[in-house]
Amino acid sequence: MKHIIFIRFRLRRALAGAGIFAALCLLTVAGIFLVREAAWEAAAGPHGAVPVILLDAGHGGEDGGAVGVGGLVEKDLNLAVTLKLDSFLRAMGYETIMTRTTDTDLHDSAAAGLRERKTTDIHNRFHMMEALPAGGLFVSIHMNKFGQASARGTQVFYSKNNPESIVLAESIQQSVVRLLQPENHRQVKPAGDSIYLLFNAQKPAVLVECGFISNPGEAARLQEDGYQNALAFAVGCGVLDYRR
């Protein structure tokens, strides 16, 4: 009972900080979650059954990532959505770690040129992923860009090295479509060697391309606090569905 009261407190706190859309969605899943969370605790061993989730806000610092409509910089949107996702998952009882919480990167202090700084940055993110305990998950947040301005919609990429990665990717993709983008017909895709973190990951690992900053309409929505909340909520619900 004490646990249920505590979870309800977490939900009230999440509702207070969420947008209207996220608040309504939270109310619809709150009862289901309370039962599920209590069941997880009852079944947990001495170290607990709920996984640690490493949340990666792509790029940062001098690495701005893609540049979209009107000079919109990817790194800022990545961080904004990841911070909201972190708040939601913590409210749901997960332990999370973020690769970055400010506009910075993870390069080694001794790295000399830009190429070496980018290389050490991605390697340090990889080491954080590999250091996750058994059962840990990796979720990287990015924005997409394409030459044709009509391209739009969230798409999730997954690592081919762990069979759980595609399950997690499908769960997140379906959650985003169901809750936020019913017109989205994109399919999850395996990551190639151009996505270093997923290509080399051994833990369940996915990369969420939240939308196209080359599409004027989607770029505008991605800058809205309410839409970011809704998107973070949809991705978070995908993680919850994966745990069922």
C-alpha cells in the first residue's frame, strides 16, 4: 500500500509538469501502471527487476548535429526531448542515466582536433552503454533531415546484435504511431555501420529519429514544448509496453 501511495505521488508530480496531452494520456495508463509496478516489485529479486535506462541526447557542444529549417539546430531539440523523457521514466519508477544534461559533449579533455574530439565523444557514450548492468537499455534521441521537405514522421532504428533491440524498437514505434502520429507508416530499421553506437552495441539499443527538421511543419511542432512532452510521453510508453 505504501508503494502504491508513493507511485500515485509520482504520477501527480508528473501530471503537474506535463503538457495537456501528456496529462490526459497519463491518466489513462495510471491504473494499469500501478498494478504493473506493484507486480514488478513483488517479483523482483534482491537487485530489482526494473532495468537501468541510459538516455542519450545526441550530439551537443560544438557538434550541433543536423541543421534544419531556419537554421534550427538538432542538438537543442535532442536535449529538450530527452530531458522530458527522463522525467517521465523517473516518475514511472525507472532508474535512468543521461549521457548529457546540458549543451556539452563527452570528448576527452586531451583530444586535440575536431575529429579526435568527435571520436572520443562517441567512444565515451559507447563505454557508458557497455557499463550498464545486466538488463540495461539504451535509448538515443535524434532528429532527422532529408533533401525533400515533405519527409516527416518518427522512425526508430535498432541494433542487430541483440534480439531484444528490435522488440524495443517496435514497441516505441507503435506507441508513437498510436498516441501521436496515426498517419505515420514508417517501419523500424536495423542500424548500419554509420550508426556506431547501435552497430557495436551488445545491450538492447535503439535510436529514435523523432522527426524531420527539414520539414517546415514538423520542425515547428518539434520546437513546441507541448509537442515535445507528447513525444517524450509516447516514447516512454513504448518503453513501458516493452516491459510487459
